[in-house]
Amino acid sequence: MSGENLIHQKNIKLNMSRRIRRTPFTKKVEECGVSDFTVVNHMLLPKGFKNSVEEDYWHLRKEVQVWDVSCQRQVQISGPDAEKLVQKMTPRSIKKMETGKCFYIPIIDETAGMINDPVLLKLDDDMFWISIADSDILLWAKGIALGSGYNVEIVEPDVYPLAIQGPKSEDLLVSIFGKDIKKLKFFNFKVFDFLGTKQIIARSGYSKQDGFEIYFKGFETHFNEIELGEKLWDIVWDYGQKFNISPGCPNLIDRIEAGLMSYGNDFTRENNPLECNLEKYCKQEDDHDFIGKHALRKIQSEGIKQQMRGIIFDGEPCKPIGVPLPVYSKNNKKIGQIASGIYSPRIKKNIGLSMINRDFWDLGNEVFINTLNGKNRKGIITSLPFPD
Ligand code: THG
């Protein structure tokens, strides 16, 4: 891709150590020619392979990909007070949540600042997994449990999600796990047999395409016996040949188009869930007690000052944005910043996600984006997800 380089990255290497954890699939990912990694939850997440983000995007929309998203760590909360603790951590009511369901939940602090935006899985009445974005929820949960005297056990289990994403993911998984895969509805999971082990598979994933997540269990328990994770990767890979499978990773173009936000990038503890368009998980009629309730209800009655929007902007195709780009109004007031942005080959413009000041957040409003070389580019506010 031509165009000005918006990231200033020199050829600096990242030193590996035990603190930057490998996954059961890292060896396979390396064999597939991974080009770079990032670190999420102290664990490696592949960022790219041989193809460009754009090539990967088209492939993801047509075929099927396998992603090592082991860094979506599980915080397992079990015991008599498990439900009480989970409920204490989120404004979204889990009263009616059934076993086998996944819930996208905001986790907030006492000021209603976002601490994480995980996927919650209910494994049983007294057993939950919180599938976290990039912050240390295990410590937060332990602190709350200790402070409240809850009878729970909190651990990070031996579980490493492997995502199978793309329109052919259903056919691929049917060929491996059988026809019951078809019965899985969005944000539901079931247990499937794999070489004599039980594995949880959910219909979910960090993309706009159809897809599944295998919550692979057994990296540590099978250590020195068989490398069960590598076996799983190999089987997915071999059966995937028929479906033109590629190694992949969360795709920036697809994710931005889908309006899927990234914790630590698009929003932080500085933001409340209403600013993040998560109002539907903060219903006022849900009257359960949770941390941050007082602050959140106050914000709900007073209104918010900014909110996440899409921006479509002109100019040379943007490479993935490394440093946030400031967004200005016509009269040169800073009204936001784009942390995630890239060129969309489908919309044929640059696209980005940004919190936008409320005086300027109406759809269709004109804004200006300052790129690193100082050029002002014209942009327009859009809804999320980006229109098809
Ligand atoms: N899968 C799993 N864990 C995760 C992620 C994931 N943990 C970290 C991160 N991703 C959490 N963020 C999101 C954001 C959005 C969605 C999933 C995880 C998502 N949302 C749907 C939507 O917005 O349309 C559905 C929400 C709902 O119906 O509840 O898919 O990707 N395991």
C-alpha cells in the first residue's frame, strides 16, 4: 500500500521471556510464517502473516481462518457465591442467564470507568468464565471477593481459545466435530468431544463474519505426553485445506467496520460504558447491586459528554494507525482522537473509531483529521457498525 507512513516504527525487537507467555499454538503459528506479535494479557497474540491486512480481510470475508486468540484469558469464578461476585462486577443483569450462554458484559470501577469488556460464559449455576480483554481482571475479582468475604475460588484455568472465523467456518467445524455444530446459535456454547477430551465450542468471535471459538483445554495437563493443542491445530489445518483455510488474526479492517472496540486502544478506564455505546447492558430497571452503580446512574441522569462514533475520512490510504490521530471541528476545536484506523478497500476510504464530543457527534457532521505530517483530512461522522 502506498501513501504516507502513519506509524514511526524502527526495526526494534521485543525480547521474549517467561512473562510474555507462549500459547499451545505458538509453534504452529511460527511455522505458518507469523510476521509480528503483540502482547495481550501477558501473552502473545499474532498480528499478521505473509499477506497484507487487506488480503487477509478479503480472505476472511470469503473463506475461513484459524486464529490463535489464547490471550483471551479466562478468569474462572466458581463456588457458592460465584454468581453473586460476577453480578457485583457488571451493570448487566445475569439473573436470567442460562447455562450454555455467552454474554458481552461491561466491567466498571466505582467511578463507572471501564475496567474491561469481556465475554461471560455460564458453565453452571456456580461456575463462570470471564473471557477477558487486556486488563488484569483476576486481581480485581480476587480483591472484591476478599473485601466482601465471598466464598469463591478464582483461577486462570488451563484454557486457550482458538477462533475459527469466516463464512466457511461452520462447514469446516461440522467436518471435524459433527452436525451438532449447526445447532449452535450466536453467543451459545456446547461441549464437544475431541480425541477423548471435552472441549467447549461457542459461536462467537472478534469479527463480523460467522465464526466459532474453541476454548481449548489441556495444554498443561497434556504437557510431555501429547501436545494436544498442536494436534487440534493440525486437525483444523488439515480439514481446512478443502475450505481454503489460512492462518489469521483479528483483522483491523473487519473489526473497525464491525464497530468492535479494543480495550486500551479505543477506550480505557477514563471512559464509561455509555460513552462506549454499551447502554443496552446498563438498564436502569436492572436493580441489582454492582460496583459503580451510583456513579453510573448519576451519569445516566446527567448525560454523557462524548461517545464512540465511526469516521470515514479522505486522503491517501492509511496504514494501521500506531499513534492516535487528533480529530478537529471546522472551527479547529479538538473533539476526539482516532486510535483505531485504517483504509477500507470496500468503502474505498479511510475509516476509524473515535470518541467524539457531544456537540459534534451527529451523523453526517464534517470533521478534520490531523495525520502525522500535519495535513488536514476531511472526514464525516458515521454510525457503528459502518454501513454495508
Ligand atoms: N471472544 C472471546 N473473548 C474476548 C473477545 C472475543 N475477550 C476480549 C474481547 N474479545 C472482548 N470484546 C468483545 C467485543 C465484542 C464482542 C465480543 C468481544 C461481540 N459482540 C457482539 C456485537 O457487538 O454484535 C455481540 C454482543 C452480544 O450479543 O452480547 O461479539 O472476541 N471469547
